[in-house]
Amino acid sequence: MASRVIGYNHEQVVELSLRDFVSGHPAGYNYWVDIWDNAAEELALLEKPLGLHHLAIEDAAHGGHRPKVEDFGKQNLFVIVNALVVDDERTKKSQVSLFVLKDVVVTVRRPE
């Protein structure tokens, strides 16, 4: 899986696997779930536990979308299609999607 989960509070920073996060992450932390490359499998794991909308997951998992903001109640999805990423001294376009929840931010980064 191409993902990373970081939890933090005023006292410490912890790193969890995505499966550990989904199966029951410790309370009292804010979490950043960072997913890149092939995101479909990882996003499917997060859909029910985080209450992510299936249409938002589909947009995040597949590239080629225009910038947009959609409000699905508990979270917002932001898609930025022209983010620039420097990789091995080359500049590439990348789509970045963000799910913003109360104590969790999920970023999905896809190369174009």
C-alpha cells in the first residue's frame, strides 16, 4: 500500500499503518492520512470508517478533474489538478484531493 498515517497531539507523534488506523486508531490525536499513486484500494478501506462519500472517493481515485470544492456534510473534497511536483529535478503535474474532517485530513496525490 502506498500510504502513510501520522497522528499527533500536544505530547507526541505516532505513525500507524492504514489497516491499524481503520481497525481502531487511538483517540486524542489529529490524523493525517497521506495516500499516493494507486489510491482506489486505500480509499475503499476509509469509506465506511470515515464516512467518505462514494462519489468523492471515485473523483479522488481517478485523475483528470478540474479544481472544485464539494461539501458532503461531514467532509469537504478539494481537488487541485495543476499542483506542481518536483521529482528527480523534473517538474510534473499532479492531482491532489483533500478530505477534511473534524480530526482527520486525508490527502490523495496522483501523478497526471
